[in-house]
Amino acid sequence: MSPEVVIVTVFADGDGGGNVTPIVPDATGMTDQEMQDLARHHSRESAFVTPSPSGDADYELRFWVPGHEMEMCGHATVGAVWLLAQRGEVTGDSVTVGTRSGQVQAQVSRGDSSISVRISQPAARLTELDGSAVDDLLDVLGVDRSVLADRPVLNAVTSRVKTLVPVRSVEVLDALAPDLSRVEELCTRLDSTGLYPYAVGDLDDQTFDARQFPRSSGYPEDPATGIAAAALSFALLEQGLVEESERPIRVRQGRAMGRPSSIEVRLRTSDGDVVGCWLGGDVRLSSD
């Protein structure tokens, strides 16, 4: 029998926005090929829920895009936990999810008619790219150094490595037209899973704008990339652009491709030190 597939939209910032995500709430017995075929059929990041094989977590999540399996997908994790809570399979206010990048904690909040979910990510590791790598990157993006803001280009990782490219304005960001045929080869050389150019939107409101051009997902641009937004938040913290507090950081994405999205990140602190972050946003059943 064909598995049940539920389509949700995660991180939407209004109608038509967000990341449309197929979720299989019970993928027990599905083979790798069947999972990948389903992701190819929908041309989306897809999440597959199974019992935890080790028993160390409440659920196991696997993630496939048309091109390959991913170790972690932020929006698909938020969407899957939301769906399980919506169906009454998650009844408490917290749940542990096993992924191929490690365990993820999820917090579930319930209102009168709504459910919200946020998931944990560890503190990011940041590595500055050297000058020749930056030159190669700008060549693929089709721009020169004049578009860069006065901040370093970084590889940053909480779960998967993203290349953070600071540009000087939202207008520059929206106008980027990279040579998509070269993105995969460049990301492979950079040991990155995607290019993540970003710009300051509103510093006072801790709002930033970003786009993602993934390495080899099977589509040219991603409307919402949760783990990239999480990694970006730690770069912004190091550069003094956001507060060392749990005040929300908002990352807007997808506008340039007509799917406006909004991702909320809150830094997690312990004894005054930032130890990770919480990642969340709107989830709804999809009308796509």
C-alpha cells in the first residue's frame, strides 16, 4: 500500500509563502529508494517519521530531497512535529527526535486553536573563507566585491554547512542571479551544502533577509532554510549585530522567488552563555 503523505507549509509569511513539505507520518518499512522516489515525485524536501531504532528518542526522522538524503532539515522537523501534535500523537510539551545529524529537542506550545513548535540547534561553528575562495564565490554569484558588506564570508554549521555571504543591501540581495550550473561544483569545493547570501533588514528589530542556493537538492533556490537561519544567527552574534539574549531574531527568505517566508530564531542561554538556539515559525496544512 502507498504510504500516507500529508503536505504542510512551514515558515510562511503570508499567503503563498513558506516551504511546502511532504511528510510521511508513518514511514515504517519504506526503503531508501521509495523515500527518494517520493521526494522526486513532489520535488520537495520530504520528511519520513519512524520509531526510533535505538529507543533513545521518541521518533526518528529521515529527510530526502530529489537528489539525495540529508542529515537534517529544520523546516521539515518543525513541520513533522507539528503534524504529530496536530494528530494527537505528541501530547506533551516536549519531544526528542533522532536525526542523522544527532538528537533534536522539540518544544510544543498549544493555544486555544493553534499549535506552535520550535526545535533545538547547537551553537554554530564558524570558519572564514580565504580570498581566493571568496573570488570564486563572487564569480558564481555574478558580482564583484563592491556588493559585499564589511563583514567576512563564512562557512557556518549547526547541522549542515552553509556559506554565509554578507551583501550591502536587500536590493543587492534580491537582484542576485547566480550561475546555477556552477553552484554544485563550488559548494563541493567549499565543503558547503548551500550558498546563503544575506543582508540587514532592520537592525533595531533584529530582522535580516536571506536567500539560499542549495548545492544539489534538485531545485535552484529554497524559500526557507531553517538550519541556515540558525547558523546565520551565530554569525550575527559574533559580529555584534544581534543581542546576546533570547530576544527573537527574524530571518526573511523566499521573497525573491515569490514564496515569502519568516523564520524565528531565539538564542539559548545557560548561566549567561549562549549554548544553542531555538528555531521555529508558522506551520499550516498546505493548500498547494
